[in-house]
Amino acid sequence: MKVQVTCELAAGRSLTTALGTDARRLLREYRLRTAELSLVLTGDLAIRALNRRFRQHDRATDVLSFPQFEDPLAARLGAGSAPLPLGDIVISLETAARQAHRMGLSPADRMQMLLVHGFLHLLGFDHERSRRDARLMFGRERELIALLAGAPLSKVGAR
């Protein structure tokens, strides 16, 4: 599995190693051993431009995901040895820092939460479809954040 982390702002460079490690752990958790994942840490201006272009929302946001497959199950079919591009996750360091401050979290913890959120979107989870889908996604999000924090698998719902 390959994780490419690109940081466009100096303020986020200290987070790249930990986020790359977390992304690899998420890929292992979902048995996506041949997957490739791109993670871009950027600022509000860049993510606003992406949000405007791809979602028609002219504002900065915290995280955007760009899956490579319309059918998320296709991502699981890459059992062979060929690399499988899962998709791209783009996180705004500036928005994440503001959110971390408001939430009483460290920027690193907030970035980890956004990584998990973006990752689940790549797998087809979508909290905007329905309340049921939102409950499912946010429940899985909590489980994966606990897993990354080192909670025993029995506590986070091992599969």
C-alpha cells in the first residue's frame, strides 16, 4: 500500500508523518493492501477553489474526498498485486486549526478526525444521503478514531 502525503503549507509539515501512518493503518483495517491513497494538506484558498469547482460551494471547507471509483466495492476488488488508486483526500490546515481551537482539540487530533472522515467518503460512506447513512458513517468514524488512538479492537467493533 502506498500513501502519498503532500503538504502545501509549512504549518502542516510536522503532521505529515503521523497522518501518513494513520492512513496506512486505515488501509490495513479495510484490507486494502494494494491501494494507493493521496493526502493533500492545503489552505483555505486552495480548498475553496476545489469546493467551488467540484461541489459548486464557493467557500472553504475542512475536507474533500475524490474517490477513483463510483462503486466503492470496486476498491475492494484489488486483491492482486497491481496498485489500486483509491482516491484523494484534501484537508484545509487553516480550517482544521480553527475547528480544533473551537472544539478544544489539538490540531493533530482534528486532522486525524478529518482524515478518517475523508477516508470513509472514499469508501462510499455519505452522511448527506439520509439520517440513517449519517448515523452509520459517524458511528464508523468514532470507531476508526478510537482504533487510531490505540483502543483495543474489542472496544471498537473488530470485524
